[in-house]
Amino acid sequence: MPRFELVAGTSSKFWEIQVDGNVVTTRWGRIGTNGQQKVAEHATAALARADADKQILKKTGKGYSAPGSAEAAPTLAEAPPDAGPPSLEDGEELVIRSPSGRSYALKNAGGVLSCSCPAWLHQSVPVERRTCKHLRAFRGEAAEEARVGSLPPRAVSTATAKPGAPQVLLAHSFDDRDPTGWWMSEKLDGVRAWWDGETFLSRQGNRYLAPDWFVAALPAHPLDGELFGGRGRFQETVGIARRADRSAHWRQLAFVVFDVPEHGGAFEDRLAHARSIELGEHARVLEHVRCDGEHHLKAELARVEAMGGEGVMLRAPGSRYVPGRSEVLLKVKSFYDAEATVVGHLPGTGKHTGRLGALQVELPDGTRFKVGTGFTDAEREDPPAVGTVVTFRYQELTRAGVPRFPSFLRVRSDV
């Protein structure tokens, strides 16, 4: 198995890759440990080797090299220095696996690049101008923007958003990339809030009616952040934010700022600008620290979760504020969260006889399954109505795309 290493500063890591027919096996970790392993299966051996070449180019571009070599090792199939962004030959197909475990196919048919994911399939633009997060991750944001003309805004659902809803930056789930140099912050269990200079708005454009004294010191330009009432107090936070009486209950909340969307600079500059603003006693800037590597990320995730926090967010160094889901913002959690729509109620048995046993729910792609744990007694007595969007937690997806061990978290209050 070809091996590559990176020894610089506090980093001492290895990365290995092996192609066996149409299967690509990678292993990575700190030097001196067994590390972690990932196996990916492709449609053909040629596509497996192409994937391995792409991964090697990415690693050597970050400074990894073969042991004993002062220079980066060549790829399995030598690529010219000016090869440009990765792409597919006409008729080629590449099967990729998302961080959540679902597989999608990237194809080139007559010069048109496509993906089998719902986001690509359901776009209302000509096929030659469609893109998605998988194509952007494969070819790069700049290459995809050059190919299709501009990247579509994807921040909010048009089915639920009001006119004027803020175009916020949204996160993807973390994969096995190297987090060294990225900015880490706690993932707050609060209510996403966009300060437009006059009022707070939800992602869907709904107003949060904060008292005048709560917002008196906030600036006249947009801030992106979270209304936060403390770890484990999501439901209480939602209840306060949605009140229409501008009550004193808002003293239990803080507006935690993590971005200045219209600043226009790199993230470091936006963060510095946020810290220079006088926000008053009811707002503060979220703390960010540089990640020293995988061990640092794991330690921070364990620390946050031990305190009852949700997880960790990662920001790409030097990144711009991009409306919609972007690879510049990643969420790191021990479990995945997702949303589904309630389509039915299943009766309980045993101690739950006469009340809810499980919710029958449906994912946006039509996958149906049951959620039978995570409910309080009150929620089993008065379960979320059919048509309600709920958030659930799960460990991974099966090969059929069904979440394993789903557990109810909460009703989505902003849709």
C-alpha cells in the first residue's frame, strides 16, 4: 500500500492508499498508530484508479510525500502539472460516497456533467448549467463557477421562505479531510438569527420580536448569529424567541455573533471586524480557535459534548461568506442530524398502549422509516401532527439509504 507522510511542526501524520480492482482503500492517522480505514467501491477499475490519482494529487499538494523523499511522490497515473481541475471523460462515471453514507454517480454524457443526487436532478435550469455540492467538491468551486457561469443560491427553501428571507451560509457534514488550520467553534444549540440592522429574522424570513433594550447597541448592518439560551435549553430558547410580547424573558438569551456577511473580506477579517463592534451587554462574538490537526478536533469535540454541547463547527481559513450550503463551513458531531416530514402515527404497545408508539416519517427523497425513541411522555400523548417537519438523530445510513437507530429530537420550529 503506497504510503505518504507529513511531518511539520506539531503534525506527524501518515496517509496510505491501495487500489484493488474497482475498490480503493485508504488509511490515515498519526504516525505510530494503526489509524482509520475507509473503503470505496467504484463502477470500474479505471474509475477507481482515477479516484486514487485525484486523492494522491490532493494529499501531495498539501505537503505529503513518500517516506525518505524530499519531494511529493507522483500519482499512480502521472498527470501533467497544468492538467486543470479534475473532470471526467465523455462516457465516464464516478461513484462517490457522501459523509452521511449515501452514494451518488457523477457522469459525463456528451460533455454535460451530471450527478444522481436530488439537488442536481430537481434544479429548474438547463442540464448544462446545473451543478451540486458533489460536483463542486470533485472539481472545485472555481472550476464549477467557470463552467456554469455562477453558482446558484441555495440558502432557503422557496416553499417556506418569505420574500426578503436572508441568504445565509449553511454547513455540510465533516468528512475525513485534514482539519489543520481550520477555525473551530462550538456548534450552539440555539435559534439561527440574522440581524438585518433593524430586526432579527429567521432563515425563512420570520421576525423575532426582541425588546428594544436587547437590540439597542447592535449595528445598522447585517450580522449572522444565534439566539442562545444555554446548552440543553433549545426548547426554552425557541419559546422565548417566538413570543410576540417583547417580554423580559429575553434576558435569558444572548445574541452570539459568528459572521458579518456583507463585510466582503476573508473569514479572519470578518471575525476581527465583529470583535471590533460594540455589541452591548446582550450580544457577544463566538470564540474561534485554530485547529492543530485531527487530534485537536477530536479533543475539542469531546470537550464540547462532555459539557452538553451539540458539536463543533469548522470554518475554512481565508473563506468568503457564500449563501447556501458550502464546503467552507462544516459541522462535526458524533451523530448526524436530519429533517423528515411526519406522514403517520403508529400506535404504541405495552407501556405505550393508547398513545404514540412511533412516527412514520419521510425524507425529501421519498425514503420512509419509523422513529420510535427520543420522545417524552408528553410528546407521546400529543405527538407532532402529520405534515410537521421534525429533526431526528441517527448514527449512519444503511445501503438502502435508511437512517440507522433514529431518535426524535424536536419539531422544526422555523418551517
